[in-house]
Amino acid sequence: MVPLPGIALGHWHDAQAVTGCTVLLPLAGAMRAGVAVGAAPATRETDLLRATATVQEVHALLLTGGSAFGLDAAAGVMAYLRERGIGFDVGVARVPIVPAAALFDLSIGGAEAHPDAAAGRAACTAATPTELREGTVGAGYGACVGRLLGPTGYTKGGLGLAGWALDGSVHVGALAVVNAVGDVIDEDGSILAGTRHGERFVDSATLMQRGEGEGRPLTNTTLVAVATDARLDKTALTRLARLAHDGLARALSPAHTSYDGDTVFALSTGDVAASPDALGALAVSLVAAAIRRAVRTASGVAGVPAAAELPEPQPGE
């Protein structure tokens, strides 16, 4: 697997509250970024990623649990960077630019606790370019999928990674924190993880069409970061983030619901020349692969089982 190129990855989690956060720190101190968001996002500083915004680089990216409360962790990331003199030079100080996005994990573990400034700082301190843990880790610690029948029907989500080298010279990596309303779908169309009735998966798209889940608060969100060492400006990165959203539709069903604040960041850490269209096509495949790896590598917590912990379906089921 190719790690996220030019990026150190750090995690923090709270096993009792069943939540966590993940930080992406550029090894060069800054990176260019774009974003595309879904219908119900919880975000911070994403307006600065518009192509028309003055700031051209960001200094970290935070992905966090805890719903909007978890955005507090960005303060710790900012403090960590400020102490190291990293940030946007405004003359009298350097202000770290730290976009952040949160997912909803308050329905398992403890709803009162969430990642805070200390958690963000701890994730930064732990960051390393060789961090490749997946599953129930960092922002994926409290992530779940399959929300339509309530908490008793959840299956564990998590954090997944996928990477590839395009033509052997341009590296692309995807990180997905999977916390979807619906199901994670394998390449053959079968359900890898999702809404459960007992120990068996039921098709979330069909349930939704039948009106299941109506009136239930389905607050979720899958978070994605696509990183490349190709040189892309903010306009190209925004386009790449939009294309990468197609990876969610390949691996999640239903995808892009009004309850999912699905947020995709695209990050550029290098200066290698590459075709934006080739990068986009690869990013779609890598996002889908990272989503599938997130649930394949997850382990159960707080009474929510991982897919690998459920019995194999019998023929005819």
C-alpha cells in the first residue's frame, strides 16, 4: 500500500466515550487543498478552500468524531502548529489554517464526551508518515454504518486506506472514515456491512424506499481525504474532490442522502506533473477501496459488531 504521499497521519481515541480524531500533517509544512461537501456537513474553515479565497495553502486537516462538538479538536491542532512557527504569515503572527470536518458518533459510547483541543494536540504528537492502522482507530473509532433500524441494527464502520502509483511516478492515496446511513457494498453488489436485523444484513436502500427510518434522527457522515504528490491548484483540487465523491456512490448504498454530510477533501503535496482526468479516475477507485477496507478491518466496540465478527450467511439466505 502507498501511504498518503507527503503526509504524516496521527490518531487519538477515547475508548469509553467511543470517539476519536485523525489529523493529517503535511511533511513540508503546508499543502494545497480543495473540498466538496454533502447535504448535512459539520465543518470548519472550508470556505478558505474555495478557488476565490486568498489563502492558497493549509497547514493540517482534521477529521473528527463528536459531531460539531468535535470541531473543538482543531484548536489543539492550531496550538501545536503555532508552537512550531507554522501558519499563514499575517505580519504580527503566523496563523495555522486547519480545515476540519466532523462525523456523528454520539449515539454510541458517551454523548457528552467528544474530541477536544487536547485530543487534537495528541493526534498531532502521534503523527507519522508510516502510520497505516485501519479499522477502529482515530476518527473511525466510533463510526458505524446501517442506521435505518436504530442502534441495535448498527454495524461497525471505521477508517480505511488505499493507495496507488499512477504510471509509477505520481502517488495517490485515499483515507475514508465510514459512518454512513446505508450499507457498504462490495464490487459484486453484496453487502459487506450495513443495517442488520439480528445477525443478518438487510438492504438499506430497500428499507428507505419502504419508509423505514422516517422520523428517526439519521445523523451520520462519511469523511474522505484524497492526497497526491501531483501539482494541482485549488480549482483542480476542488474538481478532484467532486470527482472523488463518485467513489462513495460505488461503495455505499444509498449514498449522498440528505442525512449524510459526506465531505471529501483533495490535497496536493508535491510538484509532479499529471493528468487531472487520470487522477480523478484513480481517486474514484481508491475512495471506494478505502471505504471497503474500513469495514473489513474494523473491530466491534460498545456492543456494535464488526462485519468480520458476524456469522457467515448460509446458502439461500
